[in-house]
Amino acid sequence: MRLDGTSIDTAGERHGLARFIARHERALIVLWLAGCAGLLAVMAVWGLYFNGAERVVDAWDERWVARLDAAEALLETRQFERALSELEQVDADCPATFVKHRLDKQRERSLTLLGQCYAALDKKAKARATFERLVAFDPRNYANHFARAEALRAIGDGDAREAYEQVLAIHPTHLPSVAALMDMAFDAGNYAPVVAQFERYLDAWLLARIRVQCGERSVALEVPVDGLAHTLEAAFEVPEGWNGALEIVSGGYQTRVERLELEAPLYAGGQQRAAPTLLEGAQAWTAVDTALDGSGAPREMTRTSALRSPPVALASGAARVRLRIRLFKSVSDEMWTQARKAYANRLEHDLWRRVEERAARGGCLEAGSVFLDE
């Protein structure tokens, strides 16, 4: 019923629509196909347009990155004036303004190289300003703070110490920054900061993942890297009759195993477990180098420290591993010598003996000094 009181003949209207479709069926089909073809053509043109634009952008980006590579080569060969001219032009054409960009690392490299070039040419004010821009570009990147600290130290700027501290505020175990602060204090004959920095480094929180391996079987454990003994345990299934050498892959950290115990499984109906397999004392392990990643699979160009046991026979297999182990942060020979002399000059011989138990010279210099996702 309409508002004016007349009735609505819906059946008639549907019948009329059906007659219209039947009468113009072929034309409607042609119209439908033409519409689909037009839509596909629009989508194709749209895609070609934007992909073409993207290719133009990529070509432009590749061009300035190639210029950046060329400028870096000039800088490495100490052609500072030519490198500076190219780097200033790259910075003018593609300035580092927005960190969330797919070429943000190249823009950071551009600023780093430009700052290094200014420093090499003794343009101290410009070098400092450029590294300030680098830090402002991404203040959460400890590498930017470290590049600034190294440049400030090279030009004799007094703010270098603070810049290294900003690195450690983000990355407390960054070994090059720790070494630089110790070196600066030691050269100045100021031994108290050397002692404080060394102990701060040893105490800095760092967790390393190690792997205990019996042939193809392995278990991962997380160990604090502080030079102190930690006891850990985990389920570790090793089949009956296994025999061979155990390995502990430590990811580059100096490692001392004080005790390893493999507990035999308890079977249903059994009265007691078989006696555990024990390896006690650091002398039971031999240091080896192996090219393994965290899963135990081979990986090229990576050397990780490992410890290997003498051959053991597990007649009953194993169900659990208990491990008492120490992991040490990497310490260079120079850091060790500076720390030992600083403690001696402060007559803190007893304290040095306690600290010495937590420190070990050597180790992979990258262990703990870079983030795992780099």
C-alpha cells in the first residue's frame, strides 16, 4: 500500500523486470563483459604506473648509494677533499631526515662518513655537528652514539667520555666503549675509574644461550655471563647405548665447566635408576673451535668456542642434565693489564684476587658486544 492509498503490484513489477532482462539479455552480457575488461585494464594501468614509479625511485636510490660507496672508497684511500665533495653532495640530495625508511642504514652511513671526513680534515665544528645529526637521526641506535664518541675522542673533544657513557646506557656490555673509557682514565693516571669501569662491566647483565650436545641430541640453556658459577638443569633425552664425546657450545664466551651430571631415566617397574654419569673439574674438558650456529647446524664464517669431553658411554641413556658452569665476558689483554695495574696502584690486592676469578682474558671479541638481531 502506497501513502496515497493505492496498492503495489510487486508481482507485476517482477514480471516486467524478467521480460526486460530476457529482451536485452545479449546486450546486458556484452555490457557486463565490457565492464570487466575495463576494470582489468584500469587495474593493469594502475599497477604499471605505480610499479614504474617504484622502479624510478629504486633507480634513484641505487644511484646515490653507489655514489656513497664511491665516496667511502675515496675516504679509505685518504682522498679526503674529493670524498668530502661527494659526501656533501649526497647529503644535500638525500638528507637523513626520517629514520623509518628502507634505506635508513645507508643514510646513517652517509652521516658517519661525512663526519669522519670532516674530522680527518680537522673541521672539528662541522664534524661535531654532523655526528650530532647522526645521533638525532636515531638516538636508540648505540652504534650512532659510538661513532660520535670515537670521533669526539679523535679530535680531542672533552665530551667523548659522556658519549661513551651514552653507548653503555643503551648497551652496557659494549666492549669497545668499556675499553675506551678504561684507556682514557688509565692514560690520565686516574685509577679509580678504571677499577669502577672494570667491575661495572663484569657486573653488567648479560645472558648467553649455550648448548649441551650428545651427537645429534642437544638442549639449550641460558646462563648469566658474569664469571660466577651457576647451576642449571633441564630435561635431556639421550638414547640407551649412546657413546661419544659431549660438547658444550658457548657462542664465543670463555667457559669453565665445574660439573656435568647426566641422570639416567627411571623406567616403569624399575626399582632404582642407574648411577648418573659425572664429569667433574675443568680439566675434564678440552677447548675446541667449531663453526656452528645456535641450532648446531654448520654456518660459514662464524667461529664459536666449544668444550669437548672425553668419550663417555651411556648404557642406560639419559633423561636429565645438571650443569655447574661459569661464563666469562670477553676481556682484551690491554684491559686486563690496565685493571691489574689499577688495583695494584690502589693497593687493593685482595679485591683483585676476587675479581680475577670472575675475569678471563680472551674470548670472542664480538660476544656480548653486538645485539643478536644484527
